Amino acid sequence: MTKIETKRLMIREFIDSDIDNLYALLSDPKVMQYCSGVMNRVEAKKWLESIMKYYSEYGYDYFAVIEKSTGKFIGQSGIIKQKIDDELIDCVAFMITKDKWGMGYATEVGKACISYGLQNLNIKKLYATVENDNRASQAVLKKLGMTFERESYFYGNKVKLYSLNNVINL
């Protein structure tokens, strides 16, 4: 089982018993504001099943993010496959519970996932997609050393595409 640690976080593969925490995250309108919209419990369960399927298929996807000091689930992050402009690419992604916003967790987990992707998965180039209005996530991507590459389309929605080549040491 993949496990990544930072100073404040443990990042690990999802397990079936994470469904309640994942559902709470994916059903929060604030958290899902720039995503595909809130999910009900059935949709959250399908989301979890797809994550586990991708572990088998690719060896990685979203991971559960746990705050070490409390043992509390605070989000999901990872390297995920996304189809952008008809090409399947590796993207860093993060989603943190709203009670933990503004504490640097997105940057911390993003750095850890980027390092994991570049060093352990030998990915040559990582991407990230972000909605035009999501200024907070755009700021995080810049802190992670990612640069705006171009506007693109993700499932028909216009997004900003950021990228990072495997040339820096985080």
C-alpha cells in the first residue's frame, strides 16, 4: 500500500472504510464549487470504486490525506489520469476539507504528490487543471512551481492547464 508522509500529513491509498469521510468531502458544496458538483452517497461510493480500480490499472490515483496530529481525514490528493484535449495525461490534484483551508495543506500535499510522481513513478511531465475562477488553487499551483501552459478543455469545460517538467527538486 502506497504511503507518503510529510511533516503534518500521512497520504495513503483509500480503503473501503473511508467512504463516510469521502462522502462528506464530495457532498460539500463549498469544496465541490469548482469541481463536477456535489455527489450523493451512491456517487461517492462509485468514485471510491473508480479510485481503487485505477490503483490496479495504473498503480496510482487519488490518495486519502490524513492529518497526523489528529488522525483526521482532511481530503484527497494524488496523481490522476485526466483526458485533456483527447490526450490522457498525468495530473496532480488536491481537494481539502473547508475547515482546513488556508493552513497550507494543499501546498504541502501537492509537493508530496509531485515528488512521488516524479521520483517514484518516473513521470516526465506533470499537469494540473484548474477552473478559470478558482484563484486559490491557481495560487497553490504557482507555489508548487507549476506554470500556466494554455487554456484547454476537460469534459467540455474550459480550464487552465498548468505543467511541471521533471527538472526541479522539491
